[in-house]
Amino acid sequence: MNCHNGINDCQSGINILATRIFDNVRMDLDRQSFNVEACSLPTGITALYLSGTGVLTPDSNITVVPNLNDSFATVSGTLYLPGTLTYIYQGAKATARANLLIPINILMTLPEDSIWPFDITVHYSYFADNLEETGTNTFSSLTDGVIITYVTACMPVNLKDNCPIYYNSISERAVLNQSTFLNADFYPNIKGPSV
């Protein structure tokens, strides 16, 4: 029953591209110890606290290794969660960019047979204090907050109940190339230019 009107098979349906969540893992942080890496800081600072909130798609620091017939994957590595480090330097309060480093190693569900492209997305909110210097621009911390790791994919969705989405095949929408029109009958008894 393909109506050839895009991906919608129902006349009154509305299609959208939406982010579907296939799986999520929530990590509650309750005064747990994690490392902090800051951008270059002056020497002799007193680090006060680090706070951050946001959404990120991890880069090469995270690996996804499918297993169990590709229906699950091990997501592992280190999350670098951006935040703002507040410190005191020469009697004045200042701020700098820094990252809270959270190691993860979790099992997550993937889209069926992993044929649909998916992303790992992280929502986070944290507050870290009791910062103790462990090296140049690095600190240990005690952290409160929440981190939620999602497996997501952008997929077409029909907003009308019981209205499946069908795709038009490439043969239905293929655009003819210019050579197809040469010597074609555009009007009765008129031929295109000969080549």
C-alpha cells in the first residue's frame, strides 16, 4: 500500500526524525573519589571546587565492543566531563576549564543486529570538592552527581498510531541522467538533437 509520498504510508500521518533511546545506564555519584585534569593553571593556587553539567558524545576515549550476536556491547574507557574549576590565586577567586575523569565499563543494548547507526550519548551533572593536588594541573576530588549513558539512534517516527513507515525504493525515485533524454520524443513528431 505504498502511496509513493515519501516515507509515510498513511495519508494523514506526520513523520519526524526523533532520537530513540535503546538503553541507558545511570551512575549516581555519592562522595566518590575521581581525578580532575585542568587546563594550565598558575602555580601556588588553592583549588576550591569543580562543577559541570551538560550533554556530550564521547570521542576516541570510549570503545564500543559488540558481543552476544551484536545485540549487546561493552562500552568502556574514560569519560572526560567538562566543567569549571574555581580556585584562589593571590587572594582573588578565579576560574579555569577542567575535566572530571570517570572510568566506565558497562554492558549496553544495541539496536537490533546493529544495522541502524547509533551513538553513545552522556548526560551529566556533578559537583566535586576536597580537591587535592596530585601533579601538575591534576587533582583528586570527592564528587557528587549523576551520569547517564545512553545508546541512541536518530530514526523516523510516524506520529499517527498504527501507521507503519515504508521507504520508497531507489528504483521508484531514481533520477534519469541527461543521456536518457537525447533522441527522446518530447513532443509528438519532434526528436531531440542527434549526437
